[in-house]
Amino acid sequence: MRLSNDSMKSLLPAAIGGALLVLAGWAHLQQFAVLERIERISLDTFFSLRGAMTPDERIVLITIDDQSQQQLGAWPWPRTRIADLLTNIIAEKPRLVVCDLFLPYREEDRAGTERLVQVMNDSHLVMFPFYFDELGVSANVNSELLNNSTTPSETFTNSCYILFDQKQKLFDKKLPNYWPIKGRVLNESAASIMAASLVSGHINVVHEEQIGDGVIRWEAQIIRYGEEYYPSLPAQAVTQYLGLTRGEVTVEVGSGIHLRDLFVPTNESGWTLINYYGGAETFPTEPATNYLPQAMPKKDLRDKIVFVGVTVTGFQDFLATPLAKRLPGVEKLATSTSNILQNDALRRDNQVAMIEFGALVFLGIVTFSLMRRLQPLYGLLFLFGMVVFIWVGAFGLFTSNGWWIKSFGIQLACAATGLGTLAIKRKVGTTTAMSAAGATANMIEYDPAGNVLRIGRFKIVRELGAGAMGKIYEATDSTIQRNVAIKTIRGDIGDMGGERLRDRFMREAQAAGKLNHPNIVTIYIAEDAGSMSYIAMEYLEGTTLEDYIVRRAPLMLKEITRITAAVASALDYAHKNGIVHRDIKPANIMLTRDSNVKVMDFGIAYVQASTLTMDGAVLGTPSYMSPEQVRGEVVDGRSDIFSLGVVVYEMATRLRPFLADTLPAISQKILTFNPKRVSDINPAIPAAFDDVLAKALAKDRAERYQTASELAGALAGLHK
């Protein structure tokens, strides 16, 4: 039996692999900064490999760029010029004009401001944004306003969300992940401008501080200010463009925002992952000079959303994105707006996170299970394939479903689990089980999965077959580098007549081990090893006569005679040495690749002068047993001659002479039935063959051939 210490060692790779999988899963959930940075690199790679996409055609950008500054004067412009710009844009009949501009109160430009306000009031199409400072500050501090007013504008006040499915989550101390980012200081354009503006949204750019790479990937759809919650400018732009009321906008806390039929997915904190369409100028873009001093547009603005923004160098922050190092802020706003209109926003919500973690656990378990069984080289190849599969799968979900699956965490879990299991397997090596005597011949080595690696001095190459009582292996004798066949019997068959079966098993070695004949398989050693017994025997390459009959029978008379002569020679030799095989059948006759014939499996042999013969037992394969075997009588060599006669009949006809549906029916046929003549079945066989076979199959053994060589000689005589 294997020692308990060795059993514990065999479980060590499983324990370490499982622990590594749990640790990797925990690290994935903790979102450590170093791991999250790698996930962002992978996400940015997804964008690059996917390439550009087409944004919503209902969005046009008009930019106050360097060219506009050169022709029309340095920014900031007088308010009258901005009013002229908006007048000419509105004349082209857009449905909404979104100004990504901050125009604080300026006493010296009061007249220009009044004109701008008049243009806005006349059109009811213009939206000016607001933004917050000191994001992330606790909501308990007082809120402040940076403009000339003492209170926020009515436009700002009317811009907040009013419908929530579960608003309590937004301030529940037990659910901090659901708390939106908070703003302390509000910034608005001049009060008169905000009063003329449509309800609006914030233009804050949110950073992932723990990542620290400065790349803008998210849009904050919800920011808390005071006791209210405010939308992003893109969300409000879509609301106004579609003519929705505040009652048609609902926040599904921790999941997304419903804009009537549109849904904006968010994470728990109300952030949406931006799906960038490309680099700068992905949207149709015109310079402001096309509308000043007069309108000469090159784009159709009818029923469009027009974003007006500043891209003058030094006056506008340019943002780093996964697809561009310098993207104007106004294009980021246009991108988020298009994401909502086209349902293009990427998903990184709780459902995606749950699927991701489920994939981590499932693939980690698959890796863990297979790495316990695979050889190191195959294990490494499998791990490489698994890592590639995970990344390709995540990229596929990104491009087809718009899901961001954090693939690196799953890859890390599988790699850590697999490599850890492999390393421990290598360190611990194999578990060695010793018999009580501790002799080398009685040693069995197992791998951690319980597969046999070595029996005694024989290194297992592969399993050749298995049955209810044991297995057969191809192995190498490590002392002389000779291939052998190892036949084993399990040690856990005590409740199934195990002692008797073990005796029968060892009888094979006792019987065949005494025999040294070219047509009998050679037995090298028979031992008990740990919990099993085994026989090491000659390894044969070829096919059994049973398989050969299935493929080639009926055989030619010449080939039948050759095979019969070889088997008869082996049986004559065994009989002279006091051994009766008792189970001659095609499955126990081997035809080797060099055309030799070998008799195998002396497992139920009758050994004269042995206490293990079990006289009176009915042993053998039913269709090939002699009448005396059926009756349970003591047998001699003539029983094997009868069985050989059955084999000869089958070689000549491909049929068994005593075939029936049940064991009693077979036995009755063997005792009373005379099979059909072979020459009637196979015309190629001479009639004299029938007489030879009739004698071999005589019911009375006294009337049979008395030696196997007599049968072989009679067949050979048919060729004369």
C-alpha cells in the first residue's frame, strides 16, 4: 500500500493549484492598481486592433480652431462675434446647438452678452454646459458657486435627474460602490446666458486616478452636487435632441440610465465606458470661418446636433484616449453623444463583471484539472493556448457585443494555477508506494493523479488495455532497456473472490514460466507489488488471431495449416510438461509482425501436481470449451485439441461451430450437436478436411487425436 505521507504528497499539487486559483480570483476582485493598468493596456489594444468605426451622422462639429483665430482674431472673441456665429449656424436649421464654451460674466462686454442672449432666446436651440470643481470631495461640505450669482441658475436647477428606481442606494453607507462622484464647486457661464440656455449637463472629464496614465476612458453620467444628481452634457444633449421630458428619463441605479427607448449602460458609480470611433476629426468638422463673417457651410446642418467648441492651441485641453494622444474635448463630448444615440457605449456593468468572474473560476478549474494530468511539455502548450484563447475571446466580445472583459485577470488566474500546479508536481515528483518488504521489485510509482508510472524496475510507457480485474501496460525494463508487457491484477478485489483470482493470476506465471518455446509467450517475472500483483512478459507487436479472422476469414487452407501447426507445437510442448492450457481461442493466439505465432494467457491452465488446479471447476471460454470441460471433469491435453479444432473451424468458415444465445444452449450444443461440414460452407476446402475436423471435435476424447501434432500432421497431409 502507498504510505500516508506519499498520499499527502500526491495531493500537494492539487492543494497548491487550488490555493493559487483562489488567490488569483481574490486579487482580481481587489482591483490592484498594477493589475488594472495592465487591463487598461489590453483594452487600448482592443481599440487599436478593432480600428475606426462610423459615428452617428446626425452630429457635426464646428470648431474655433487656429485657422479661425488667424482670420477672425485671437480667442476669446467678443460676445457679438459668438452671437454672429450662432446666428449663422441656426440659420442652417439644426435641431440642437451645443456650445462647449464657458463664458463668464464680463462687464465690459455687456452689450455683446445681451445680443448673444437674444439669439439664444429667439431660437430655443442653444445649450451651454456647466462643470464642477473639486470632484470626489465629501458631500457633507458646503457647496459653492463660482459666478456672479449668489445661487445656481434655474437652468442648472432644472437639469438634475428626478426619477430613480432605487435612489437610496446612492447614499447608503453599506453600498459605497454606488455613490456617484461628488462635486463641491459649481461653475456656470454668466447668469443671463444660463437663463437663456436649454437645460444642460456637466462637461467634467473624469480620470482613473489609480491608473495614472491620463487616458480618458469614462464619461460620468451622474455627479452629485448638494442633494441632487446631475447628468453629463452628452446625456442631456440626447434628451433635448429627442424632445424628451424629465419624466421620460429614469436612473436605474448601478446599471444605467433610460432615455425613453434608449439605454445608457453604466457601472455601479454611474460611469459609462466611452467607445471611441477613431482619432481627431472622426466626426464631420467645419472651422468657424465657414460661418463668419457670413455663412458658407460645407456640411448640411439640417436637423443635426451641432457641437461648437474651441480647439485653439493653448486655450483647450486636449485629451489622451485609447486611439489618439490629442483629442479635443469637444470631440470627446460628441463621441459620448453618438454612443448614446447609436447604443454604442461599451458595457462594464455588474452583469459583465459576473460573467467575467464566472469565466475566471470555470477556466481556472479546467486548467487546474488538466495540469494535474498533463506532461510538462503538453501542459505548457495547453497553458499558452488557454492564454491566447482567453484574450481572443475577450477581444471577440469587445468587438461583437461591446463588452469589456478584463482578460488579464483570467489569464493570470489560469497561468498561476497551471504553472503552480506544474511546479509543485515537478518538485514533489512522483509518489512512491512500497510493499512491506521494501524490495525494489515490489515498488510502484504513481503520478499525482494516481496513474502508474513504474512497477518495480519496469517504467510504464502506455496502457494497452484494461479489464474488470486489472490492466495491461507496455513498459521498459530499465535494467536492460527491453520492452515488455506488464499484466496486473488489482488489489481491491477481496470482496470479489480476490484470493482465488490472485491464485489464478499467479498460476499463469507458474504455468507459462516453466515453458520455453518459440510459440509460447515468454514470462520474465511474476511479483506482488504494493497492492497489486503483476507479470512481466514478452512484448509482442502484431494482432490477435481473433482480429485477423474478422478481417481476413475464411482463410486459405495453407495458412490454416501453418497457424495450426505452430499452435499444435506449443500445445504439445506444454502437454509434455504437464500443463493443459484450457482456454485455447483466437483471442489467446497472437500473430506477430514477423509472421510468428504465439500462444498467450495460461491464466486457467491445469498444472499437474499443483495445489492450485481447482479440479472440477468449469473454466474456459464457453464457445471453445471441450465436452469434458462443460461437464466439469478433470481435463488433459485432449481438451486443448478439441478447442484447437473449434479455432480451425472458425478460421475456415469465419463461424463458430457451437454458437447459441445462452450459455446453457452453447453447452448443450457442445455435448450433443455435430456442426455443419466445413466444405459445405467453404467450397475452397476439400472434403477430406471435414474428416480431420470431425476427429478433432469428437465428443469422446478417446476418439480424438491424442496429440496436437497429430492434428497438425493430418492437416498437412491434405496438401499432398
